[in-house]
Amino acid sequence: MTLELNIWKQSANNEDVDQEVYMIETIVQNFFNSSFSSDPLQFCLANRDCNFAQDFEIQYLCSLLDSVQVQEHNGWIPKYEELPTVSDEKKSSREKDPKCELKPLLAGLEYAFLGEDETYLVVISSKLELLHEGMLLKVLKDHRTAIG
């Protein structure tokens, strides 16, 4: 009579058993930490039923917590306030063309405009070549809504 044993199948089954054991150990450890805390106040807060407590300090703290009255919220009445309606008079800067007063800039800077008729003013470097300036203005025009 011959007995065949596949170790790979047996080791796969053992992993499930180990995980269950570790889960039970975790549950027991959590219960122990909440039940047998070294801090009496933490013990009272974690264990609502303090009848089984042997320590006098724990019993005293539990009695203090039980003696506090629950406050009623009957005096508080919610208040409803209507929000003002949004008027259509406010228009975004995209709808009306902003015009700005141009002031002298520092050396190395110049004004550029993203919109027609000298609107949507930006300040760029004056040292950019014409090609790079055009590329920069194209990117700024594409993302004008994000700029504001």
C-alpha cells in the first residue's frame, strides 16, 4: 500500500488556518486592550458596563459619568434664511472688454494683449524672440479662462 502526499496542496490549505488564528488573536488583543486599560478613565469610556470593575477608582469614575444629566436641545430652534437671488446684472470680464491704463514698466518687461482692441492685458518679457513671444501668447490665449 502506497500513500501519496502533495506538499504544495497541503501548504495551500495551511495558509487559511493560519489566517483564521491570526484573526482570532487580533480580536482577543483588541478586546483585552479595551477591557483592561491601565487608564481608569479610558476603561470607563470603553466599557459602558462598569459593574464588574474591581478597582475603586474605576467605579468612582463610572459613577461620575453616569450621574451627568443628558442636556435637552428643546430650546434650540433651527432658523431658515433665504439666500439672495443672483442677479443677471453681473457679467463676467469675458463679456465686457476691460480697458486698462498703461503705466511704464521696468526694464525687460512689455505689455501684450490676448484680445482684440487691446483687451486682456498681460505682461511678458521683452527679451523673447518673436517666435517665442507668439508661442507664449498662443498658450495664454488658449488658457485665458483659467487665467481670469
